[in-house]
Amino acid sequence: MIISIDGRPMEESLVRGDNLEDILSDLAENHLPQNRMVGEVLLNGLTFTEELPHAAVEVSRTEIDSLVLLTLTSEDISRHFLNNGPNILSSMLDSLPKITELFRLGDEAEANEHYLRFLESLHLTISMLEKVTRVMDIPYEASVGELGSLESRLGWLAEITSQLLRIQEENDWIYLADVLEYELTPELEALRDMLPDMKSRVH
Amino acid sequence: MVDLFERNLNNLLELDPELAARVRMASVPDQALILPARSGRPTLTVKGISLHSRFDPVAEAETLLKSHMITEAGGKGLVPALFGLGLGYQALALAGSFELVLVIEPDPGMVKLAFSHLDFTQALPRLRFLTAPSAFEQYPAALLVPHPPSVRLHRTAFRLWTDQLEARRPAAELNKFLMDLPGWEELLVGFDSAQPVDLLGLVRAVHRGTGPLSEGETLILLLHELTKTGR
């Protein structure tokens, strides 16, 4: 297996992991240059993107002939997120009505499948937002008009996600659909609407 | 002034006196808790589980009307058979769109609770409460519409009703097919017109080879085979 980061080849024996996900984690944690993040992954010559969360687990080490990582600075990634964040949040919002309908109509198996995927995206987005504010030095507590501060919005979002987990444990699917529809949806809309303002604060 | 429960029950009394008496005597379900929804309407939890939206139960019931299941029922001319009344939001929404709605509620105490909180007086003429699966025989072909939280409260009963409807489906489909044929009544000459014809029973009997076939029976069997291969 040939591994390289930004054109610099790496010794294969230094990289741990039996599948692509573990290998990428090891590379990200232990081998990336400081203040850089993975921007693109080329697997056997082709761009690799995860259609589903954790799809990289399905690619075993023996299937990998070449793995090329192209990195970007944290600032580049943050700018990319600020540019594309509203679209990301909009597509997450688009998926919510279907999930709530499935829960309300009792198709719990399919609803949970979509819901878990949504939650994973939500956690990634929140973690990305926190990183972006740190990297770009955006004031956490500054108020954005009627939308309040990012700090208060993220705090409220954390409360909603804890509430969702508790309701999920109780298998109260109607209430879960309620919280998704009536509490999380407006919160994500507000967050989406804050991103252009956050972007304008970056120089 | 007569309270809501009495007004609902008086209307039911005219339509189904036996059920009205059972509802009057019933106890409301254990651990049933009425809460105000965010919209101000009453909502219900049983054993801590929500039976309706805690925010807007009326809007939630309206989404059921737009579901694939209900549009399919409407398109095929099937009668919705709602399993689980809860407080009645879904039943009332369905009664606004269908001439006839069958309601299966295994617990008369739940009907009592619903009658105490929502107004059924306008909708009752369109609602038929079923208490035993055999009651399906009196009504046109139905599509079982589960109220999911109620199904969780009465899983065994739900399976029983589902099995009954499934067993009835081929006969209902065949009857509908025959009734749509021009001159179908001529095929049934010799049958007692006052009694519903058990076409499925007839076909099953024929397959077991019991007795010679009349011309009408032969035609019915042939049509049955045609509908099976045409499906």
C-alpha cells in the first residue's frame, strides 16, 4: 500500500488500522502536519466520499493499493464550512419532515435508520461550528440581531439533543417527532441564518 | 347544561346502545394522563408514552390524511378501519374525509376518556365502533389504519384484527371484481339474494372437490382464477 500526505510518501508500517476509517483516524491524529485537516482523500486513484456514515469501515486494509491525502489549513476548511454551512443545514432540515412523519405513522425501523444518520450529521455540524469559531476567532457570545448569540444557540441545541436521547430511550416516538418538528427545526433554522453573519465577521 | 361526555354518549346511544352502555360502565385506562398540548388542546399519555402530539394533536391527525396509506384507501374505495382511538383526533380527521370510518378500540374505557374531552357529536354518524373482528363482515372492504401508540398498548388485539382482515381480503376483492362486471347478478342466480355470498368459501369448497358445480359456480370459479392470474 502506498500512502502519501500532500505528496510526501509515508512508511506503511507506521500507520495503524485494519480498515480505511481506522487508518484515516490514525493519520489524522498522529501524522498530519500541525494546523492542517484532511481536505480530500484519494483511494486507489479515486476521490473517496462517504455516502453513508462510517462507510470507510467497509474498506479493508487489503483493498487499499494507494491512499493519498490532500490537506488544507484549518482556516481553509473553516471558510469552506462558512460558505457551505447554510446548504448543509438546509439539507439536514429537508430530511426532518420525512423522519417525523415516519415516527408518527409508526414506521419506527425506517424512521430510526434516517434519524440516526441525521443525528450523526448534527453532531458533526455542531462540532464543526465549534471548531470554526475557535479557528476563525469568531466571538462566541456576540449577539446576531434577534437570533441571539451563537453561545446561547449552541447551549439550547445541546439541551434539545439531550432531551432527544432521553425520549429515544423511553421509545416515545410521537414525542420524539414533536421535539424534532417543533423544537429542533426552528433551532437549526436559526443556526443556518446566523452563518452569513458569522462569515461577515471573518477577515 | 349537559356535559361533553353525556352529549357524545347520547348520540352514541341512538346509534349503538350496547356500546353506549359499556362505555358508561367502563373505567378510564390505568395511568392515562390528560395534558394540555402547546396548542391548548388536550393530549394524552398512557404509561408515560404519548398517544398524540404534545404540541399540536389536530395538525398531527391532519398529516395522517395526507399519508400514502389514506390516499390509497381513498383511491381504492376502501373504508379506513382505524385501530386505536386514543383521544379521537385521528378518528375525527378521518370522519371529515370519509363517509364511513370503522374504529377499533379494544378498551371501552378509552372511548369514555375520548368522549370526555373531544366533541364527537357531528362525526358519530360516520363512525362505527367495532368490538369483535367478525363485525368486519357487515361492512365494505376495509383498510386497517393503525394508530401506532395504541398498537403498542394492544399488540395482541392488533394481530388478531390484522389476521381477520387479511383472511377477508381475497373474498372482498373477488366480490368487488364481480360487482364491477356488467350483468354480474345473473351469475348468482340460485343464491339467496338476501344473504351475502361467501365466494371464497365456495371456491375453497370447489377446490376440495365437494359436490358437482352449477353453471353459476363454474363461472365464479373461472372468474376467481382469472382475477388471481390477472393480479
